[in-house]
Amino acid sequence: MGLPDNSTLRLFNLFLKGPKNLITDVSGVTVGHCTLKAGTINTGVTAIIPHPGDTFHEKLTAAVSVLNGFGKSAGLIQIQELGTLETPILMTNTLSVGTALNALVKYMLERNADIGVDTGTVNCVVTECNDSRLNDIRGLHVTEADARAALDAAAEDFAEGCVGAGTGMCCLGLKSGIGSASRLLEADGQRYTVGSLVLSNFGASGHLTIGGDHIGRRIRMRMGAQAYRDQMDKDQGSIIIVLATDVPLNERQLERVARRSMIALGRVGSYCGNGSGDIAIAFSTAQRHPHYSDKSILSDRHFFDDDIDVVFEAAIEATEEAIVSSLYHAETTRGFGEREFKSLREFL
């Protein structure tokens, strides 16, 4: 997973990869997909479950960085305010956010009888990218049952590419989708993991850069300049980046980690154009925050700021590979409007 060892693509890696080279190398994190693919329908839902326990009563430290705010996600404001994540994260297409949100609300209500009765409501998190280049997005084909199926399918092993929310996505003029990678680091004699999962749907044609190699220019020449330009002539369409780690970090530090994911976007050829909704969510599984507490003062652990660069580097490197992996694992797809986006593997 991520990029296979025998791939012809080479990134500049400073860190060891996790055993699966997926976000699920962070213990407890699971991912599931529901894929809808038939004719002009190319869409779906992807679910990230942050830990196997009760996420509402055992919240995780979290943060959001809105790199460019051209997006329609739900639940980000409360994460920014309180610094906690209390539900799974769903990914889908732009016009299906409401449907996925309803499904996630019901999922949480089933598991927590106190929500809206003995305590407040729940902050469900749903993220999106616009897959209308290849999907009949106006058909509103995603159902609550599809969102629930993605949640129920969550596991440590999962597919990348044209699956789940990534089924109809395109990136830098090529077919893309879901991508993931992980990196290992050491601190105080202990090994930690940083994992990244992306829903990539951004970037202008001809800009793709891998390991410093401007491969997009050569692809444009092979495809023909006009055909390639017709695919994606502007940096628009969005990316959702989810970073998970077992490194003890507070919400301020997680926001700093999330913000640096923009460096990975620049490395692969994005300039975060006007019409691109680029959003990063980061969470740590290192400690859990109780929904109810008998104590007013709670203790937590976090990284020493002067040493945190190693976490920044690992997150950037994992996110860069996750983006390239979303392209590498995607398959050539013809969809809505007879538009076709080719797989990166056709040009390797």
C-alpha cells in the first residue's frame, strides 16, 4: 500500500514507512469504503474511525487547518474551537454532505443514548470534494445506507485509488481518488507513527511533480497539449487531508502539523488555486478526553516544541506519498459527459 517498493516512482524519503504504509499503521484507526460505480455514476463514501472505543465519551485531541476555504465540509468549526474529535470522519462528494451527515448523526445516536437528552448534541464531521467531472453529482446517488456501509466496512486493510469517496475524483489532470501512507519516528527511545489519508481532487494539468521530477510536462506532451489542458486547466477541485498519529500532541501542535501539509501540496505541483478547497484535519490517539469528568483540572501530555520538527517532516512526507499513491492506484475512468481521465500508470 502507499507506493509499492517496485514502483518506478521515487520520492525522497527520510523516514521508514509503517508496516502497511497506511494511516491504519496508527493503532486503532480503521478505514472503510462504499463505492458507487455504474455508467455516469462514479462516487461513494469513505469513513475514517479514529479509535475502536466510544468516540463521543472518549474524545481525541484534534485540529483543523483550512489551507484554502473553498469547501462545504461540516463539523470543522467545533474542532477548531474545542480541539477535540468525537465522531468518525466521513468523506463524500460535495452535494452529499447532508446525506452523510444525517447518516453519521444516526450512527452516533444509536451508540449514545445521552446525546440530546442528558447532554448536548454531537459534532459530526463530514468532508467533501467535487466529483462532477466524472460523476452525475446532481443525481444525488449517495444514500444514508451507503454512508453506513462505509462505516461498517472499516478495517485496518483498505483499498486505495478509485474507491469510496475517491471513485470520481481527479488530480493534476489525471484520475485519482483515495491515497494513504505512513511514516515512523522515534522520540525518547520510543517509536511513533504518523499516517496520512487524502481524498485528492486538485491541481492544474501539466503541473504534476514527483520527487522533483516534473512528470506532468512529459505526460502533457504524450497526451497532446490541448487534450491535457481540457482535463483541468486550473488548480481547482479540492483536497481533504486527514493526519493521524500516536505522538502526544496538543490541539495547538496538531494545527501546526495540519498547516504544514500545504508543503506536500506544493511538492506535487499545486499552488492552492482560488477554486480549490484544501482542508487538513489532524488528530492524536495518544490520550482520550472524557465527555464527563468529576475533576475540573485534567492533565495531558504533549511534545516539546523545540523537538517537534521531526513530526512536521514525517507528516509532510506521508502526505506527499499519499497524494502520489492516490494517483498511482487509480484506474482510467470514463464517466459523466463522456469525459475520461487516465491513470498515471499508463504513462509510467
